[in-house]
Amino acid sequence: MQPNVLFVTVDQWAAGMFGHAGHPVIQTPTIDQLARLGTRYSNAYSESPICIPARRTIMTGQTPRSHGDRSFMPAEPMPRQPLLAQCFRDAGYQATAIGKLHVFPQRDRIGFDDTLLAEEGRPQLGAVDDYDMFLSDQGHTGQQFMHGMSNNDYQTRPWHLPESLHVTNWITRTAALSIKRRDPTRPAFWHVSYSHPHPPLVPLNDYLDMYRDVEIDLPMSGTWAEKTDDLPSALRVVRNYWPATHGPEQHRALRRAYYALCTQIDHQLRILMGTLREENLLDNTIIMLTADHGDMLGQHGLWAKTLFYEGSANVPMILVGTAGCDRIKTDALDHRLVGLQDIMPTLLDLAAIPIPTSVEGMSMVGEKKRDTLFGECGEGRNATRMLRDNRYKLIWYSANHCVQLFDLENDPQEMTDLSKVDAYKDVRAKLEAALVKELYGTDLDWLEAGRLAGYDPGPFHAKPNRALAGQRGLHYPPPPVDDPNRSANRPAA
């Protein structure tokens, strides 16, 4: 029988935030064990590190250029081409998604047989999700966000309802039930998509207590980030949206809450593993874990995503084979460059399912490897582009024509910008030339004689965050249906 597949995604969790990655504080024993059971890809990146574009890349196996979104388009339907789940179904699999899909319309099943949704409280987009229905059944109608914390901001308090009602626990329990309710005559593809540690930062008290007596690390800041007047417009936009004004104790409180959410997910994954084991499925199940993007968490005075620094763009990528698989090494570290576009061809390859010609990614267990990886996020003043090779990373902000160059082999925290260091001018020139070849659309307007030139965006006028970063309110009665583009909240100038 073909192998089952458990494909787990977490939201806004960077590759460096795991015990197996050497983090000094965070507790992730289950995921660390998964890394020992399989292969960890250290140079995995989100080609467009923001929720919707990243998820479109995962489900299509395509770059943002092909699937059409590099800037967060909440009203854009998924492309009508072979999608990940549909390919599994066409091969005889049953396919179920549990948790966050972040598609429009929300009830678009994008190829799955069924989707059981926890969409972070977006009823104004036209659908009440399954988690909200569950809360209502438990006597807490419309109260998911009565903790008062924002979905896109950095304040924290403990979870306000019983532990069993936390969204992380609901996703796990619902996924475990789906495993138990499978059709035993067919292989299964389960996509379990956790919505944390993405804010709101509302962990359970028990998990906060695990970090109560632990010395919490503080974010670091490169010399380039301290020169506020020299920052490109895109970074000023982020700094304005999330001002870098936190003191050490605030930083520690926010990180403590974030780590607590991560450890809760880690422990909940044990329940999924236990369910697979007790159902006699574990040995014949491929497991993959990744994230749509990371979170800067104050590093370099920056927060959240949309950027190509490691905290935002470098994502976890762990692949565990079946018990008898000889194509996936155990306790292995693979340094090849991979992107979210590679998830679809990898899983199809391992399940012996034909890979559609529309897929641009490549199997992570194949011999073929790329020399560079291109990243793109945002348009206009917010635009940022990346070109990564096996050692160096070049980041380009077209507004203000700002180029940065980092040697990730010797400077993994990106503390020193080498773009103006004479000894690295050839490296910069090589990566700039490779980046130019990747540009298209409005990006071409920012070139002169085939070289990066950028443009002057004019003075930056800070706008106050009037919507409190997408603050939710009481959801009963449900808020009126709204335009998804107007409902979305993200940094803008």
C-alpha cells in the first residue's frame, strides 16, 4: 500500500527557534526527535514570507511569479491548476485539511475531500469556521478573541478559556479524529495546519510556567540596523507599524509567550504521533513539518514577517520517511537550498505520484540541486527582493536603492552588512547580476542599463496604526461581510 502522509505546517515559526537548531531556551523535544528520525534542511526559505503567498507556493509547487501573489492578495482565488491535495486524491488518496488554509473563498477546499477550518476569526469574509462552531457548541459563542490581544501585534496575556478550548488543542484533537475516521482501504494525506505561534500571543498558563524560571534570551541587532536614518523605506514602514521601543523585560515577556505557544504545539504533535502509532499507521507514514514564514521577534528592531532576514524567511523543513524508507536519511542535515515550492514535488515523489508539469519546485530527495534561490515580497515602497546562494545572501530594497550583503557562513545572525566592503565587491556583483535575471513586471522599471538602480520614493510619512494591527472584537452576532482587501491589516506606507 502507498504510504500515508502527515504534512504539518506551523505559522510564523523561524528555523532557528528549535532545540535541534541550537536555540538556548526554547523547548521542542518532539520536533527535535522528528529531526533525528529524518532529514533537516537548514537552508529552507519562504520565497515570499507572508501568509497567503507562502501558502499558494506550498499548494501549487510554484514561485510567486507563476501563482500570481507576492504581496498578500486576500481576495485572490487559488489558481485553477493541479494542486497538492488534488494530486493525492487523483492517485487514490483520501485528503483532509485541518486548521488554517488562508484561502478565498474560505470554504474553497482546494482539492481536499474535506477541510475543517480554524481561520483566526475571519467571519467577515463570508464563512464561520469550524473552530468557531466548536466554541459555540461549548457555550462560548463569538468569544474566541475576548482575551483582547491582536492577531498581528505584540502584546501578551494568558489564554482566557479552558485549556481544552485552545485552538492548538482543537486542531490536534480534530486531526486525531480524522486519522481514526479514515477509510482503511485507501492511503491518506493529512494536512495539519497550526495557526500559532503567530499572534495573538495568548498561551496557556501551564506553558508559560515552563519558562517562568528560565533566563529568556534577548534579540540582537546588527550595526546596520542601528543607523535609523539610513534604513530603506520598507524597513521604516515595519518600524512604524511595530515601533522598536520595547525594553528588555517586555522583550522577555513576549518571547516567553511565543516560546510557550511553540512548546504547546510541540507537545500536541505527540498526540498525533501517538494516534498514528496506536492505529498501526506510524511506520507507513511520511511526515513533513514546515512553516509559511518566521517572525523577527525584535531582531534588528524588526517584528513579524515580509522580510528576507533569517528570522523571517528561513523556515523549518523536516522530512521523516516511512520505517523502511531508504531515500530519506535519519539524523541528517542537508544544506541544499530549498523553498516552499519544493514541498509538493517532494511529497508526490515519495508517494510515487506523477508531478504535474506546472510544478516549478524540485524534489528534496532527488539528485538535482539549485545554485541560487530568488525571493520576492511586496510592491512599491514595501518591495524587497532576495538572492541567496550557498553562502551569501543579497537583499535589495528598490525604494531608496538599498543593497545588503551577508555572509551566512560566518555571520548567521546577519550582524554585519558587507555590501560596501571592497573585498566583497565581486560577490555583490555576481549576486546582483543573478538577481537582475529574476526580475519581472514593475521590477524592470527599477533597472538602468540592465543593472539595479531603484528609485526615490519621496519622504516617508508615518501613519498611525488605527486598526490596532487587525484587532478582533466580539464575534456574536457575527460582523457584517466585508471586502477581504479592506479587512486585511498589514504594514503599509
